[in-house]
Amino acid sequence: MSHHIIEIKDIEYMYPDKTKALDGLSLRILHGEAVAIVGANGAGKSTLLSHLIGVLIPSSGTVRIGDYPLNKETLTHIRRSVGMVFQNSDDQLFMPTVFDDVAFGPLNMGLPPEEATQRALDALKTVDAVHLKDRPPYKLSGGQKRSVAIASVLSMLPDILVMDEPSAGLDPYCRRQLITLLQSFKHTKIIATHDLDLVIDLCERTVVLSNGKIIADGPTLQIFNDDVLLQKGRLEKPLRMQGCPICKPAIR
Amino acid sequence: MLLRNMILASLFAALITISSQIAFPLPFSPVPHTLQVLFVMLSGILLGPRWGAVSVGLWVLLGIFGLPVFAQGKAGLTVLVGPTGGFIAGFGCCAALVGWLTARCSLTYSRVFISMLIGLTALYTFGMLGFMASFTWFLHKTMTFQQGFLLVVMPFFPFDVLKIGLAAFLGVRVKQALIHAGMLKDQFQ
Amino acid sequence: MLNNITFGQYFPGNSFLHRLDPRTKIVGTLLFISSIFLAEKVTAYVVILVFTLLAIAVSRIPPRFVFRSFRPLWIILVFTLGIHMFSTPGLVLYAWGPLTLTQEGLRQGILMSARLLFLIIMSSLLTFTTSPIVLTDGIERLLSPFRKIGFPAHELAMMMTIALRFIPTLLEETDRIMKAQMARGADFSSGTIVRRAQNMIPLLIPLFISAFRRADELATAMEARCYRGGENRTRMKELALSWLDGIAACVFSLLLFLLAYLRWWH
């Protein structure tokens, strides 16, 4: 894996109705870091993530992924090194079988069939879903769909993994499996999530967004210990930091 | 842009398929009805003439491939050659016509309804001609226009007019909602 | 019922017909349909009948499935038979009041209905022995020479795949929205037509809007995995003709030759 540094400088992005989704945001992520992006709904998390795979292009400011600045010509290169797992797996899996979906990326890249097959099988093995390979995606459970969606991105061998609410809708067992899986990945990980307990397990660094601006960027536990900051970002402490509900009464 | 339109056409083809399978009885009509015509009209107004016609074309192709996408789960090339074949061909023309007309008028209920009425007339023309041709081919007997009109148009046209009333209302509402959400460009203020 | 739409009429198996390349089957079916029009004499119809029965036997599809394919058009079949039998002038065989059965009528009726039956059976055999995905592949390959003049064979195949894949999902979504509306008191099965139509509105509007949102997301997801259309894209399974296709081609040619001979030289 080459050493990709993600560099975002002063980007702004406006919605069609002229509200600012991102307002002068700057961020620098080093290779191998695991960074969580947290914030209230509408703070700009998904918008920021979309910039990382080139789905959105900022109205001002620059995005740089490794050696490539983000523009129309470099999109293909950027998309090979950044893999995005979307919030809704149903909108990401569309081929008749799981295997077809996981092999979709490598085939698009023009790899020969044998190599594409090998990559697909390797990716499925990583997420422990090889037994699902001939099933139609719509028949899978939520957790299985999530695993397959991750595999479909892994098969392209990205250096950077971007994930939007990866644990949403997963039952506790699948969620734990997901966390264990992600812990084993050496990729740079950028995870937008409301699941602050997952953040403690996976990300040593947290960025807090509010109204399109970064209001905090630092070590995870330090940020989660700052009550004033959390309130400003319309967040609460992670559940496991909120104390025992029997010894300590619930927050009113 | 192209990819998005392709996917939309595919999704609408799927919606037309689903609408063809859900049949319900209507008073004064011996045959169960579906909302096929409503969905075809909507693909015309929401996707435009070209992609609306493509979505109908996709649906027809799926049917030719033997998938049970036509009304009452019918499938295959033989349905196109049968009595309802004209309608199936007519749907494509109808979607294109409705798409073309509604792109040129403002988004009011009456204008959209009239566009759909014109589309419906085109549809029934194709349907009636197809029915007559099928009859002639199979039975080696010609059918007069009056007979065709009585058998094909009279029993069903009035019901379909009601359905496109609903379609016009929905079409305007959905299109407005989509323009408001920034998903469709408003070509006509 | 609709959840089985991934198979359609496909009946899994490993017969000779199943193992043929889809292109052979598609071209073969089209040739067969045109060849039906070559038949005039009874002998020709017998030849086609033998061919059809052979095809059914070779496909190992249970006969009751084949009979099921007649169902949508049985009315036309009966009508065709009846109209020809009773209204063709000629040597009268029997008369029941206004209806007169003639020898010519009987012949015409049987032959015309047979024509229709052959058409139905052969096109059904195509879809019984070829799964939709393989069929799509076959059509895409057959039409790919036309890409040079701009015909989007790959895109067409992709669109059909997507449409097929989303039928169950959209059905589920419709169901979900319907249940949500019913929980708010909407009733879809009783009440006046006007009331029922009104209840459809909060069902259909979200359905269409979500279709647009879904298209946007899927397009994004596909592009994020470097999809740029059919250019430079590897195909996973290359279709390959085998000796089986050679045999099928010979049999078809024989059929066409026989029919042409019967029509123009005999």
C-alpha cells in the first residue's frame, strides 16, 4: 500500500437551495489513521464523505488524495484508491448474485476474469461471506448485506476506506463482528457515524462537525470527555461512558 | 447523468411490471383492471419522452424474454402477437408522447391531464389497430373499424380516463416534489 | 409469486437444449418462427410437428409445463379453430343449425391452430431452457456488432439486469409504505372508488420519490466502483460455442431445407 495522505483545504459546498453544507473545512489525514467523523444530522458528514470519493466537487477549496488533486481527470484514479461503503446497502448491491456484485469493481477496472474472480473470492473470505456468493443480494439479512457491500469495495484493493454509518441497523452480534473485522484492516479508515461506542473501539482520532464546520479534531477519548463540546455538537457521551444506570440515574 | 437515467428507466420498468400484476375489480366492468396505464403515463411525465419510452421498452423486452411481466403474469413473444399486443406497443408511444407534451407545457393539472388524454387516445389507436390486425392474422377475417371500436375502446376507455385523472394529479405532485428537492430541473417556470 | 421473477419461466436442467449457447437458441427460435410461414401443405406441418416434439423431448421439460404456456392464449386458440372450422366454404361434413362444418374448414382450423401452437411452444422452450441472465448475455453478444453504429447492447443488458433485480425490492417497499399508510388509517380495500384513489396518493408519491433517490445513490455507488459503461470492461463469462451448437445448427438447417423443398419444389 502506498502512503496516501488526504488533504482537504478550505472547502466549501453549497446545496442547490444555496445553504452551505460545508463552510471552510480543512482536514489532514495520514496513512493508516482511523478517523471518526461525528456530528448532528445535517452537520455535513455525508457531504464531506462524498467529496472524498469525488461524487461531489467543492465550490471552492481543494481536495487532495495522495498524489492526486480532485478533479474530473483524476476521478478514476482516486476511485481506485478510495472505497466507499454507503449507508443503505440496498442501493449498493444490484447484481443478480453476491459474487457478481463483488466482482463488479475489478471487472470495471479491466482486470482479466481470473484475477477478478480471485479478488472477489479473497474479499468474500475476508468478510466471511463466501458461502453467500451465489445468493441474490435482496435475499440477504441486513448484516449480510453490509458484509457483502464491504467485500464489494475491498475487491478493488483500496488504500482508504470510507464508511457512512456502517453499524446502522445491525444487531449486536453483527455489529461486534463488523467492529472486529474493521479492527483487522490496515487501511486508512474514515467513518461517519452516530455510534460513538464504535468510535471508541475503532478510531483513535475524532472530528466533530457542526453546521458544516469542524469544531473539534483530536484524540477520541479527550473529545468524548468534553461535555461542553459534546453539547455544542448536539452529541452525548458514548453509552459506555455514561455510567451504570443502576448506580447513577439517567440523564433527564 | 446517463447512468442515472439508465437506472431510472430500469426502476420504472420494474414499477410498470409490479403495477401489471396488481389487479382489482371495478364496478360496471367485467374484466379486472390494473394501474399499468397510470405507471406508463407517470414514466412519461417524470422521465421525459426518451427515457419514458426506454422504460416501457425495457418492460416489453423483459416480457419477450419470458418473464411474467405483463398483466395476469403473461409472458413471451406470443403476447405481443395476441389481442393485447397493440396496447403493449402503444404504451411506448404513449409514454413518449406524454413526456414530449408535458415537457412543453406548464405543470398544471388541466394541461397535464389533456396531454395524458392525447397519449391515451394514441394508446387506444395502437391497441385497436393491433387487435384488428391480430384478429385478421389469426382468423383470416377482416374486422371493421366499428367492430374494433365497440370491442376494444368502448368497454375500457372510460375507466382509463378515470385512471389518468389520478395519474395527472400524481404526476404534477411528484414532479413538483422532485423539482423542489433538486432532483429534477424545472424547464418551465 | 412475483418473488420468483428471477426465474420467470426458467426451468433449471441439464438437457441438450439447456447446454446450448444462448445465441444459438435465440437465432434458432427466430429462424423457426419465420420457417412456420414457409409451411403450406400438410406434410410440411407434420415435419414441423416432429421437430417440435423432438425439441420438447430433448429439453426434458415436463409436458405439463409446456401445456401451461398455452394458457394465456387458449381463448385465441379455440376461437381460431372454431372460426376456421365453421366459416370456410367447401364440402359440408356436418351441419348443426347455423353452423356448418366443412372439410376445408376442418383442415384450415387445425393447421392455423397448429401454427399458433408451434409458435407458443418454441418461444416458451427458449425461455424454459435459458435463464434471464444468460439470455441477456446472449442478446448483448448478438447485438454487440451494432455497437459500432451506436447501439448500446451492453447498456441494455445492464438495464435489464437492474430492472430484474429491483422488482422484489420495490415490491417490498410498496408493501412497507402501504402498511405505514394503513397504520394511519388509510384503507385500500374498501370504501368508494374516490376514497380508495385518494388513499393511493400517499402511497404512490413516496414510492416515486424514493425511486429517484435510489437511482441517484446506485449511480453514485456504481461510479464509485469505476463503472464507466461497457468500454474496456472485462466480461466474466465468455460465451463459447461448442459442438452441441454445431449439431443444433445442422438440425435447423435440415428443417429449413425440408420446408423450402416442400414449399417450392415438391
